[in-house]
Amino acid sequence: MPVDVLRKIPFSLLLLSLAGAPGSAANAAPSRAFPEDARKTTITFAPAGTVLVEDQPVSLSPGAQIRNTYNRIVQPSHIRGEYKVRVKFDKHGQIHRVWILTPEEAATPDPKR
């Protein structure tokens, strides 16, 4: 390609072509894999360690993990409000694992069982 042609291309366009488009697959967030028995539901975190699953009070297990949309562990005392989640219960009916869903994950239908 002649040098004269390159001089006529805007610098920002050259940078964009070198860096890749903003919506490219390289920039996409990795999808998370959830256990098959993790149920999609709505959960509400309230003060004093109260957790409501579909408006029913449920206890957190002693080793419960709550993961935010970035898949980072969040302490129950640092989260408030209602969220769409995937939740896994232990054998005693307590909440053992929680994954707060991104809007894209919440819109994804449950796998057929």
C-alpha cells in the first residue's frame, strides 16, 4: 500500500483497526458455568442477615458464598436489595451458593432437564 494512501486514513481509524472493534469476541466477558441443580430465582438481601427467596425467609449455610456479576465473592453484610440469581441449597435446605446474574444471564432460559 502506498504511503500516500496511509496518510489519508484518519489516525483514530488506524488505531481502531489495530486494537479491534469494541464489541469483538476478545473483549466479551467470559460466560459462567452454573451447576445443573442451581435454581434461577429472585433473592432479597435485607439487614440483619435476613434473606428472602421468593418472599420466603431462608437461612444462609455457615459456609455460604455469594458471587457478584464479576464472579467475586461478596460478604452477606455488604449486599442489600433484590436480585435475579442462581442459588444452590445444601442438604439442610439452607442457601449454600449464590450467583448474582447479569441481565444477559437472567434472560437466558433454563436448560432442559
